[in-house]
Amino acid sequence: MTFHHLKLPPQPGIPGCLWLLRFNPAGGVEAGTIEDFDRLTEGGDAPEEGFLWLHMDLTDVRARPLISRISALSEEARKSLCEPVDHQYLAYSDGVVSGALLDHERDLSGRTSRTDYVRFACGESFFVSARRLPMMSIEATRIMISRGAPVTTPLALFEMLIHTLIDGLARIAQEIGAAFDRVEDRIIDQRARQARAALGATRRDAVRLARQISGLTTTIARLEDIEEEEDDLRDDDLRATASRLAQHASALGQDVTSLQERARLLQDELNAMLSLETNDRLYALTVTTMLLLPATFVTGYFGMNTKNLAFTEEDNGSLYATILCVLASVAMLFLMRRMGLAGAPESDDHKEAPPERRDRPADRSF
């Protein structure tokens, strides 16, 4: 089924419903009906075959009361879908996986820098998701399904949703890596001032991404430790799914950790370059001050209002005083160079090697 066939207007009998999709056992999908929704709210939990995906808009004030009417949801699942959330988590109770995961919002131009939580509840024959604003992972999952990706179970839909979320974070990591490349180019080109602002903003994005991935990895890993009946096949499938998702998230976490290490190295190199630049400017300022200090002394000396001051009666007194100022600065420069305070000190490689002793006896072999 193509994408435009799934993009139907909201169900008038389901307030806040963005879409209701019905999946058959073969993985095919079609638009659901109000009768399918009634099975969730009136004691049943799914269609006769396959499962339902109900996606709700929480900005509609009627959505939360409607979600609370879905009898197939456990109490923990209702809380996950309706109550305020301030952290990522997953819970498993009464055969229902529920929780909230952090994702990036999207608008008409694509992904934005803002984040919000995707809420969901996954049962044996239904998948209910909710959000306040359009989210990247939800839309990416829906596009994959509309292009023909088969989804046979709610658990498979849950896995697809998390994989798309992690893939979206991986693309952000690639963009951050490219931004670090541009910062490194600026550092190599001796444009430290331009690189400093870009590096700060990119490091902030990398820290936020690492925090998000770390929370996601820890949250998914907890599903591997669920304590249910050992002979329950659904629990085994859930553990296997959690293991695959945890490996995917862990691999991305290692990549982001490498990005953070690279960011610290770039920050250290940038700080060293800025320190050298500051030292060079202070050195130039110090040398200029020392060169002008003798001339300042001479002008101060001839500016005294005392009798019998030199050159006061000379016609060329100002010229003589100027020459004296120049000579004083030249003398100071000469002394500074002799003391190694002006100019680069002579390298040991350029020092003249001591002459060999001529009375050195020749080597004799016996």
C-alpha cells in the first residue's frame, strides 16, 4: 500500500487520533476503522487477525480520557501514555511494554534541535503511541511501513521504531563529526578565533547527544533482565529484541564517546594555540615598551624646566634630542639582543662546533 493511501484524515469518532492502521499476519497494512478501535475499548484487544497501531495527539484535550478507556492497556501503560514525563524509561507489566523515549521534533523542513518524548504501549495485538509534537522516529517508521516494510507483530513494530530512532541519532552523530572536521581545518589554518565559537556549539551538541544515547542504552538494557515466566515465548522474544536494540545503541554510544574524546583533544589544541597567540602579542607589546622606554626617558629629561639644560640654546637642539632618542632605543635593542630578549635564541644546531684538537694522536691498530 502506498503512502498516500495511509495518509487519511483523523477519525471523527476517535478524538486526537492521527492514524489507525491495521496489520494482517503477513505484515501488510491498511487503514483501520472505528470498529477496530471499539475492540480496544470494549473488552477486546485487537482485530481477529493481526494487530492495530493507534497513534494519538496529546495536544488534543480529549485524547487522554480516550486513552484511559482502552481496556487492553495496563495501568502502567496508561500512565506512560498520559502522565507527564521527565526522563526516558521502559516498563514491562501484565504482558505490555510501555515507556517514553527522547526523540527530536520535526517540522516542514525536517529535524529540529528541540526534543520531546515519544510515548508508547506495546501489547500482544496492539501498539498505541502518543506524542505532543511531530517526532522524527514516528514519522520515519510510518514512511518505512508505507513503502512496504513488513511488520507482523507489535514487538516488530516496537523494534522498528527504536531502530529508526537510533538511526536518526546516528545521523546527528555524523553531522557532529563533520562539524568537528571543519573546526579542525580552522585550527590547522591558524584561525583559532573562528574555531572557538564553532567548537563550543558543536561540543554542546555532542554532550546532549551522548546524554540522550546513554539514557537510551541503559533503558533498553533493562528489558533484558525482565523476570517473568521462563517458558513464555513472548518474554523470550522481548529479551532477544532488547538484546539487538541494546547492541545497536551501544555501538552508537561508542561512536559518540569517540566524538567526545576528539572534542576534548580539539579543545586542548585550541587552548594551546590561543595561549601561544596571546603570548606572542604580549611579547610584541613588551618589546615595544622596552624599545620606547629610553626615548621616553630622554624626552622626559629634556622636558624639565631647569637652567643650563643641554641643547636649550642650540639652533638644532630638537634634532640633537631626536638623535639621542633614536640612539637610546638602538642601544636598548642591542642590549636586548645580546641578552636574548629580542629575536629567537640561537638553536643548538646552529652553534659552531668546537674545533678538534690538532695534537690528538691518530688511531693505531695493532
